[in-house]
Amino acid sequence: MMPDPGGRGLIASRRHPLIIRFRKVSARPQAARRERLILLDGLHLLEEALASSQVPEACLHSRALRRTQAGRTLLARLQDLSWPLREATEEVLASCAPTRSPQGILALMRRPDPAPLATDPLALLLDGVQDPGNVGMLARTAWAFGATALLTTASAADPYHTRALRASSGALLHLRLTPGVAPADLAPWIDEAQATLVGLTPRGGTAFDALELRSGPLVVVMGSEGKGLDPAVAALCAQRCTVPMVKGCDSIGVAAAGSIALYLASRRRLLAAEGQA
């Protein structure tokens, strides 16, 4: 048995307590939420975690990680920062990875407390978007177009789900997250922050260029593809916007529509800030 970098033995058993914990969080999203843990899988997410304020609880890697320059570089950085590293056999690590082709490194992080509602200039609110992959893709787009906050209602998927984190390409580690927010809590904040909530609707809404903005945050609000926005959330949206499509096209999907809406909203906010609209 070869020693790992921390001076502790190579983990070669699936019954090791640390492996059992990783497997539990990987296989049971409910357990991850209950224990307030995040599972990160792969080099890119670990690199994004290093650039964020996330706090590591455990980090598991295989010897295969040392076979690439990127892997060696990442391990050196983690060791320099005194991350809690353990080495496991490739078979053992694969047994607790959420993907079929793990990249040789996993980490458990503590979930941060929900961010308070603030005055971020551009934010995204997801209501009823239940596919974690869509939540992650929308978070990635929001981050790319300058949004700094993501809010979800209780009916939306967990933004810390492993599929959401993977689809976000790490963006979810940088956004201010307020999961499970209640519509009743949003109402007083909208008035206090002078926020503009814009509900996305497939047809009949105004163009983003015609948005009337208040002085505070601009929040793009998206519902599920099938049911749309919950009535309580829809009632908070002072304005409705529609992504322009050719006649006869019914839908382009929530991730695609959200990407376009976030771009248009970002552009509208920027023009308004520059006094051009």
C-alpha cells in the first residue's frame, strides 16, 4: 500500500467511512441537502472552487490524477492550501463518483447559508424549473451576462444538485444563491429595493427594449416549460416579456429562452445605465 500525500494510507475499501459518506451524498440528493453538503466532480469544478469562497470538508483523488500536468498542478495547489486530501484507488473513487467517467478527483464542500435578498443589478429567479441541468445551464448563462444573484422558489430544482453544478461549469459557485425563497418574502423586498421583476412568457409579452425599469435590480423570472409561472410569483412581475420568434414556432425550451432573455435584459439594463434608453 502506497502512502497518500497527507501521510495516511491509500483507501482501497468501499467500506471506508469517508467513501461511504461520498457515496451517500453522490447517490442521494436528499441526504446532501439534509447534511448541507455539495459534491464537486472533476478538475474544472475544483479549480472554480479554488476561485470562490467555498470551504472544503474532504477531497478524494486517485493516482490517475497525477498522469496529467493539469492534475499535478491542481494537486499541488490543493496541498499548498492544506486541503483535506485523501488518495483512493481508481475503482473505489469511481464507486462514489456521480459520473460514469470520473476525472480522478471529488470534493465535499459545505453549503453556504442562503444569501439575503440584496440589490444586485441583474438577477435570475427560477420558479418550477425542475431539471437540475436546466438550472445549471441558466446559471452559467446568467453569470456570463453579468448577473450576480440566482434565486429559486421551493418548486425549482436544488441549485447544488451535482447535475446543476456540472451544467453550470462552476458558475453556481460564484453566484449569490437564495434557494427556496417564498413569494411572500419577495413582495416587501421588491418595494424596498425598487426592483423590476420581468416574467418571461412564451407569447403576448412586450419586447425587452420597451421595459420600464425602476432604480433597483432587474430580475428575470422564469417558470417551467409546461406550467409557466406560479400565480403567486406571476403576480409579483410588474411586466411580462416574450422572446421574439417566427410565426408558428411554439417554444424553444427554457434554457434557450432564458439565455436570450438574459442577454436582452443585460443589454437593456446597460443601455438604461448609459442613458441611451
